[in-house]
Amino acid sequence: MLAKRIIPCLDIKDGRTVKGVNFVDLRDAGDPVELAEIYSREGADELVFLDISATEQKRKTLADLVYRIGEKINIPFTVGGGISSVEDVDVLLQNGADKVSINSSAVKNPQLINDLVAKFGSQCIVVAIDAKQVDGKWMVHLVGGKVPTEVELFSWAKEVELRGAGEILFTSMDHDGTKGGFANGALARLSSERNIPIIASGGAGTIQHFADAFTKGRADAALAASVFHFKEIEIKDLKAALGKGNIPVRQ
């Protein structure tokens, strides 16, 4: 079995790392360059950097910040926020990103997935899906969760895979920031229906929550923010516990 990945997420707004609950009530969590360097040193498998206000403010992701982070770390690094073209991706990869994450732009223009895969390869393209339950169905939301759509999670995930995306980053908006555990039912269904890696996001609060995401949710990777930013869980402790539980991780 492939090793499960632990991925700290740096949500960036106005050049600072922030964290909220259910996508709102943001608070400062530190300097993204410093945090990235710490996580790289402490054993994170990858990092995800999301410029969370780029789409809403109709501007591009901060390429200079990407470059400064890339200079400080030696682990794979995914960047998202405000990406809507081949040119946008080219700039980010040239500035040090290993992969890019697209979300709102992919729903609005699904052909973008095909175009990016054709240019850069599936291994570079992560499609992020933010969804919450509406009348018993998981519905996709855009622009940092602010804009509801008629797109359903599982059908969109299928299309994303068919169009060539290399990974899916699924965030449960209902669980985000609550520290009550990941959306393991939805994760298990995604993992069983799709043949590309599924990254779990939204709800991490304890080491057991990570274990459940990998066992009950069958996720390939688990992403979290505040529990790492505010030192509630140390990555080395998390990996040691997962290893003792026979969950394969890179120590």
C-alpha cells in the first residue's frame, strides 16, 4: 500500500496565513514562508498553498510569495487561487510550484482541466472541490464557498477524473474548521468510485480523525490547517501514532 500523506494547508489572505470555521471568521495564523519552512523541516509530505481571496477579488495568485516559499522547502508544493488559464499555471510552475489546484475556474470552464493536463501532465493538476450538504445531497460551492451551484459532488468528481486530473482535493464545508472529524462517508464513496488519489480536507481535530480518514474514509492524503498552525498536533507525533496503528506513512 502506498504511504498516506500528511499535508498542511496554508490559506493565504493579504499575504498572511489565516484560518476560519466553515470558511468564515478568519484569524491570523502566521507568516506563510516561515510556516512552510517549519512544516518542511518537521516531516510534512507536501504543502498546499491557497490564495483564498484571489478568485473573489478577481486577481492572480501571488507568484512572488510562491517563489519565496519554494526557495525554503524541499517537499512537493501545490498552489491554488485565481487560476484560470494555461498562462497562470506556467507562471506558478516557473516560480517553484510542483502542482496547481483549480476549483471555481474548472466548474465554470471544465475544458480548462483538459487544456492544463495536455500542457503540463496529470501529475501537476489537482482539482479542488468544496461541497456541503443541501437537502441531503453534496453540492459544489465556488469562490471560497460563497457561491452555490447545481453541480453535485460525485458526478463532478467523475467528470474531473475523465478529463485527466491527477488528484481531487475534497473539502467538506460542513466540517471545515469544526475539528469534529472528516466527512468519512463522502470520502469513502469518492475513494471507491474514483481511481485517482483523494485528499481529505475539513474537520481535523485529533490524531484519531486522521486515522479515520485513512481507514473509514479510505483517503490517500489528509490535509489540515489550524491543528498544525496552532501546534495542537505535531506532525511527528501524528505520524508516529499512525504508524503504530498500521497506517503506512513516511516517518
